[in-house]
Amino acid sequence: MQQVLSASCSEISLKGRNRPHFESLLMRNMRHALAPFGKFELKERGGRILAIGREGCDLEAAKTALSRVFGVDSVLVASMVEPKMERIEEAIVPLFPSLTGRSIRVETKRSDKRFPITSQEVSRLIGAKFVDAGCTVDLTHPESTIFIDILGDAALVSTGKVKGPGGMPVGSSGKVLSLLSGGIDSPVSSWLMMKRGCTVDLLHVHSSPKNDDVRASKMIRLAERIGGYAPKKLSLTIAPYTEFYKRAMEMDHRYEVVVFRRFLLRLSSALAKRNGAMGIVMGDSIAQVASQTVENIFATDEAAGMPVFRPLVTYNKQETIDIARRIGTYDLSVEPYKDCCSLVASRSPSTSVPLDTARELEGRIGIEDIVEKTLEQSETIEI
């Protein structure tokens, strides 16, 4: 009986003839996540990926690491035995002491239909063993669930399934550049694009006098938290808001937010093209604030010159907060931080800035020169 990690990846299993490509990317990312915890061999078995570690591997820590890998729906530590009923019964014996007196449910999946006993019957027989050991059965709200997976050449017995983020493996959907502010929304939008398989670079435009001030701020910790879900280091570019601020001081405050956001998209587009990214990510939600009306998004996006992705576009604020709490960015996002967006916010911004007006104001302040000088003053950090 050997202890292994078993990861399910249901979305990848639907990819048909392209499935091996996605599995290869997922296994690459899993190896990266597992590397700090020992040497593991990865094998695909019946829609699952098994991570078989050498002696001394930290399986519990490795399980936690895999639960942060995009493409993994769930992961658990399992006892791997021969696919025979008597071996499965032997594998559940070590579970009795910790489960005695608790309510349980047995869930059996039989990937190999050549196994002579049906899934339902396996669950009934194993459940009876637990009842004999002092457990009760509760199929609706059990205190513990025992998982039995019968594969072609092995059977897995386990408890303690941990939910993964699901989605697609990072690296399967191209590279994008995500605008990262100090607020709640942009870290979540970056995470959601990673969930769909994108490699994400980050851009933070700051209001500090020097780039070094950002290095000592929460922004580095926020980028590191996002980077905890990436298979490789993230690229974080920090750029000052100074040039735009100097030129826009005399601008009509009703239009400043939209012109500022056009500046952000022009800057992002230039950086994205330099770094091989094919789209820009923003944390907007329709009608959440004045700059995020459909009319103002229309006036903003024309400046991008490439696709602009808004994964939060239909989310309300509480839905975004719930995700932020789950992925561990919320507490950092609510720490005090002087963000550019708050500096350009007006008490009475226009909710419908005409495109011609936005273009005219850009011409007055020399937007192309602002973008060029801002890029010259930017710095890139590997996270």
C-alpha cells in the first residue's frame, strides 16, 4: 500500500484530441508546484493525475501546493492498492480509529468497468465495514466522506479532499498584461485570467515620488500573492503617474477619469506589445462607478489598440469580495494605499464622455509624449 497524491482535472478531460496537450501543460505546472516538497513522478490514470513521491516527500504540504494549481479541480492524499476488493478493504482499516463515532458516506468511482463489482455495491460493502467499526451512515450531510477510485491498474482509497481552483493550466491561453491597482478588483481579475489559462504580466501605475517607494509598499506583497498561483515568476512593471498628472492639471474634471484611463490603456498597449502580450486586463464592472458605464468604456477602449478583457464585467462588488477572500488578496487590498485612481476621481464625473472630446483632450496634453516618458521611467520586477 503506497501513499500518493491524486488530482482530478475535469475540464481538461473534455478537450478531446487536444487533451494530451493540456495534460502536458498541467503536469508541467504541477511539477513546478511540487518541486519544494520532494521528487515526484506524475502519471495520468482514468482522468486523474497521480503524483507518486519518493520516500521523505511531504505529501500534506504538496497537497496544499497542488490545490493552488489552475486546472486542478480537487486533490487528495490516497492509499494506492491493487484493484481487488480485499485490498480495498485492507486500505480502509487505518481510517477506523479517526472516524469511529462519526457519520460517513462512501463515494466510489469505477473508471475501469472491468472491475466485477458496481460502484454502488462497492460503496455499500465498504460502508458496512465502517458501520461495524462504530460509524454511522449519512448520505446527505456526513462528517467525513471516503473516496474510492477504481482505475485500470490500481484502486485509490482516501479522505480529506481539498478543492482546487479548476480552470485551465496557466500557459495554455497566451499572455496578457493586467493593470494592477491597490484595490480589490484588479487582483481578482488577474486571478480569473490565470484561471482561464493565461500567462499574466502585471502593470502598476503609482502616485509615489519614486519607484522605490512602491517596492516598500503592499503592492509587492499583493503581486506575490497573485504569483502564488503562477507556475513561474510574474513580471511586475511599476510606472509613475507623474507625467500625466503634470499635463492634466488644467483639464475639465468631468472628463479627467476617462482621459486618464485612455492613458492607462495606451501605456499598457505599448508595454504589452514590447513584452509579447496579446491583450490587456482591467477590473471593471458595468455601472459600478462613473468610469465604468458602457458609454465611458466605449470612449476608453478605443485607445487600446488590442483586446481589453474584463472578467469582472458582470460581477457585483460582494461577488468580487468573496473571490478576493477565497484567494487571499482581500486583506492586502484593503490596507491603506494612495492609489492613482483616487487622485483623478471627481465628485461629479461625466458618465458619458464623447469619444471626440476624449481625443481632443489627449491632443491638448500630448498623450503620446506622456506615454513615452512614462515608459522611460518605468521599472520591471520579477515576483
